[in-house]
Amino acid sequence: MPRIKGQNRQVCKVREDLEAALAALADHDECAPFVSLRLGQAIRRTGFLELPEPAQLDLERMVSDVADARAQVVRALERMME
């Protein structure tokens, strides 16, 4: 990855780490809707709510938490680029 003028090796490494975190968060975005769909199908098909319903609520909370984490990483990258 090319260095931005004035950035040292350590700053470049932090930037690479932040960009890798964004890539991992993007993977979560790709998988979470399918997991939610499967949980919804399990609830509808079995009528069994005790486990899938709380898991679906946990997944919704995790999606929100990941969105917050992504926003923080993006802000950190933007500050580095200033």
C-alpha cells in the first residue's frame, strides 16, 4: 500500500490494520442477513421460539454493534488521512 506523504511506517501499519478491520466488518455484513433469514425460517417452520427468537434478537444487536464499530474505524481512517 503506498504511503501518504508524511506518514511513517508505523502510521502505515495502523492504517493497514484499520482497513483490514473494515474488510472483516464487510464480511459480517454479507453473512448477517443470511443468518437472520435462517433463524426466521427456523421459527416459522418449527414454531419453536425458545432458542431461535433470542438468537435473532442477539443477531440484531450484533449488527447494530458492528455498524457502530465500522463508523468508528472509518472516522479513525479519515483522521489519519487529514
